[in-house]
Amino acid sequence: MKQEFTITLFSEKQEGLINKVALILTRRKISINSFSVFFCKTVNLYRFTITLIETELAVQNIVYQMEKVIEVFKCYLQTEAELSTHQILLLKFPNSDEKEKQVTSIINSFPIIRETDYCVYTSKTNNETIQLLATKIAELEPMNSL
């Protein structure tokens, strides 16, 4: 059964990726309801958001195909119901920060960018976990000010 899905993918580059994503979708004769690109300055990543109406199996195959593209760090698939209950979280920590280890253990996150001085993590999580994470970060703040 066809339903509305939202695909969110993260990439460092935007230039050729729009064409590659459009090519993946047009090969399968899938029409795009909306397509937006947002640049997040704090983590130097582009976030592509694509909304389409298709069967779940077809969209899962599209997400799998998009993750194989070299420029794509991570690709998420969400239904309309998941959009209201789940959020995609991006965290940027200095590499030597103790907060990084404690916070990433709370949420099931993994690194998408590792640089010499920082690391960017991503996770698909719910609001309760984000609230727990916010209180944990607030508890750890005094550690960094010493």
C-alpha cells in the first residue's frame, strides 16, 4: 500500500548529489512531493529532505541505494507517524571530551564525521531520550568549567 515517506540524508557535498538523488528516483519512476536542502553550519553538513508517496518496500530499496552513494553519510526513512514521535539528532563534540563518551552511550548514536579536533554523531531517537540527554549534558557542564 502506498503511503507518504520522508527520506532524510546527510552529506558533506551538495553539488552533484542532487542530480544523483533525482536520478535514483526517476529511474524507478517515483515522483517527488517535496525536496529541500538545508546547510547546518555547526557541523558543516547538508541535510536533504525528500517527501514521496510509494510502497514501503520500494522506499526501503531507495534508501539502501542512496546510502551506497559515496557522498552520503547517513540516510533515514520515516513514515508520517514516525515524524511526529521521532527526531534525528546531530551532536558535535571535541574528540578528547569526556562528555562525548557519556552522552553517546545514552543515545544509540554513531559517528558520521571524524576530524582531528571534533566528531559528529547522529541518532534517530524519541523526545524522552532527548530530554534525558539534555539533563545529562546539564549535569556534565560543571565538569568542563573546572
